[in-house]
Amino acid sequence: MQDRNARIYAAIAAIPPGRVASYGAIAARAGLPGRARLVGRLLGEVPDGMELPWFRVLRASGHVAMPPGSRGFREQCRRLRAEGVEVKNGRVPLSRFGLDGDLDHALWGWPEG
């Protein structure tokens, strides 16, 4: 396996339960900024026997990348909800569940509402 692939897989594996990251954020954390499409391609080519939390990777908008209503879409939403992640109309609020959401929360707290 190429080093860049290993770095991408390691960045995906490091997403903790209850958090999500965009394809672009994974690429940046792997030291490959601008390579979001590579992350998507590699998610489709995960080596046999490697377990990854693939369902924690979303589009930059927070949307699930699979077609709405598809089996994969439903499975991804189910797995995210099982970890306590809010999914509404196929979208996760990254400000609350993204890897960097904690920084905003630490600084400003959640808005009352």
C-alpha cells in the first residue's frame, strides 16, 4: 500500500465515534490538501480485512455522498444516528459534529434555543 493511501486510511480510522469529517478534511489531515476525490476513491477500494468508519466521512456541506434513499445512504444515516450524530434530510451539522466543532464549542458554547 502506498504511503499516501496509508495516511488517508489512518486519518479516517482516527475519526472518533460521534464525530464526522469531510473528504477534504481527511485529505488535509493526511497531508494531501485538495485531494478530497482521492479520499472518496480510496474509500471505495478499502483492502479486504481493513475495518474503517467509512460512514463518518461526508461531503464538505455535511451531506451524505450516496444517493438519497439508496441502501448505502440509509446504512450511513443509521450508523451515524446510532453514534448520536444528528442526521436530518441526509445532512449532519458539521458545526456540532465535525472534528473541529469542539473548538467553536470550547470558545463560544452552544447557542441557546
